[in-house]
Amino acid sequence: MKGPVAIAATAGAVGLVVAAAPARAQENKFDLSLAVVETYDTNILRLGEQRTNGPTDNLSMAPRVTLDYSRQLARQRIFANGYAGYVWNDRFRFLNRQDIALIGGADVRVGPKCRATIQGGFFQAQSDLEDLGVVISNVATTQDYSINASCPRPAGFYPLASAGYFKVDNQRRQERNQNTVDGRVGIGYSRPSLGTAQLFGAFSTIRRARVFTTPEGPIRDVTQVRSAGLRLARDVGTRIKASAEVGYTSADPASPQASPFSGITYAIDASYTPISRFVLSAGYGRLVSARGNLGTSYILRRQADFGARLTVSRKTSFGAGVQLSERDYRGEDPLFLTQPRGSDTQLTAQADVRYRLAQPITLELATRYRQRTAENDFYDYDSFSTTLRALLRI
């Protein structure tokens, strides 16, 4: 969970971002690889007992070209990371399509103290059928741009600011098309013995394509989100890192079907590294989620995360994580008016092992269990998936 964006109500719900995080390693690198990804999913249709009329399991294969690039140019750094491929499904061939996730940008230093990170992302893939709520093919194209700037000092006050633009275009569910503009400004204070503190204000404007007919005339589904708060961060040596953020957030939707929200939002994140090869991380928060493709005006979310990563050697590493999320949908997609989702609880547990078979070859075996329990049990389901990735560095 990312504290700053949580309170700013701009937390991303795009799963592909996880698969294409930007390269930030300090060494120069250019890794171009060929990969094959095979996944067996027991319930790719995301259907529960009330809606299952036949088999829901599926085996897919996805060849990919992956890129991991980072280069230092004097005091500046540029990076690019991600993949492009195509997914073939054994049983549900109507879900066959391209799968692209690319992120690129630059870390820029201006003068002796100021720095900025400029980043852009492009993602295109079949929508998760849980998001759509119905079994239908739909290509979602997402663009995500951001800039974060600050002039940190070892001790004393400094300014900080960020801005972002997020857009989703759907091939078939065009009423879910969305664009979000957000920004954040603040004043930071740093002291080596205490860590850093930031006092901030943030805004987000969410515009969806659908229009509601009211006695006063047509109203577009637009939600204004505002937040103000305080963020604290502290590193205790190299082993413990922690941050906490609390603010007051209000969400004002224009949709007559969405209730407004105002209240306290917060996020707590911590990591512990007892030894250099073992990392534990945890997070908990309550936030207004403004991004995603779930078709609602906005979502009030409570979420808890726990993860661990063990690097056994240069060849082998293990990872595991658990996430529990409670989501309250505000302003349902008109598609769900006869069967509203209301709210739900989602449990996700996953584990993986990575092994470098030889210098150019890496194998990864991952498993994931997901369970959704909705207020309307029409949308309940569970699924178990196993994924094998083989990557050959060119």
C-alpha cells in the first residue's frame, strides 16, 4: 500500500502496474529477454455457484518480449521496464488478445537540491472478468502519467509537489471510460534524528463517460475528491522503515446514485530487514480509491497487506504475501442496478519461488488463491491459479 497516494485518493487499482514497476537500480543495464508464461486458473470467468453453468477452468500461454533498461546520464537517469506479448487461452478463446505493460521515465536533478521523477505508463489487456461483472471480452487500454518534484534538505523545510493524469478506454464497456486528474502540494520538514514530516493538500477529479438523466437535466458522472493531512516517515538504521499518513478526505459525486463521503483516511506501512536477504513488510489503511475499471463513481476501501521475501542465494529466492481488502462501492455501474454489488471482501494469498537455472535463464513458479465474498452473494467466487514463467535473456 502506498501511503501518499492513498490519502490523495489516487491509489491505482490497475493490476498490471505490479508487473511493470520502473527500474531504479543504480547500475546501468539493458536486459532484453524472451519469456513464456503459462497459467492454469480454476475460475478465469470469476463465477460463483449461482452463475456456474459449466467448466470455468482454463490454461493459457503467453509469449512475451521483456525489457529492463536503466542508464545514468551525468546527474540524470532514464529508465524503461515492462513487456509486450499475446495471450492464447485453451478453453475460452474469446479472451485471446494482446497483453502489454510498459513504464518509462526519468529521474531528473535540478540544481544542488531539487529533483523530479517523470513517468509514463501504457497498459493494454483483457479486463479481469471480476471487474466487468459479466462474462464478456473487453480490451482495456490504460495510460498513466505522473511527475513528482521536491527539494529535500538534510535538515529544515522544503517544498514538494506532484501531479498525475490517468485514463482508461474500454473497447466494449465504453460507459466505463474514465479520466482522472490529480495533484498534491505540501511542505516537508526533515531532521536526521526524527525523520521527515510532510503537511499536504491533495485533489482528484474523476470523470466517467456515463451521463445520468435527472429532472434538472443530464448530469455527467464526475466526482471531486479533496484531502488534507500529515505524513511521517522514519528509517531506523538499515533494518526498519516506517511511514504513517493521516488526513481528512471528502468525496463529492455528481451522480444521484452515489452517496458522498467525508471522514478520516489513513495509511501505515512498515518493513523490517532482520538480515540483508530477508525482508518483511506490512501495511494497513483506509482510503478513497479513485482509479480502476470497476465502473463505480468511487470506492471506499479498507486494506491490510503482509509480505515476505527471502533471497537464499544469487540463484534462488522465495516470496509470499496476503492481502485482505474490504470495498464499499459508491455509485454502481448501471449494468448492476438489478443486481447491485453493494460491498465485498476480497482475500488474496500468493507465493512464488524464483530460480536462475543458468546465467541467461530464469524460472519462476507462482501460485495465487483469491476469494471474493460480496454483500450480494451473486458475485461470490473463489479461484486458484498456478503460473510458470521461463525467461531467456538475449
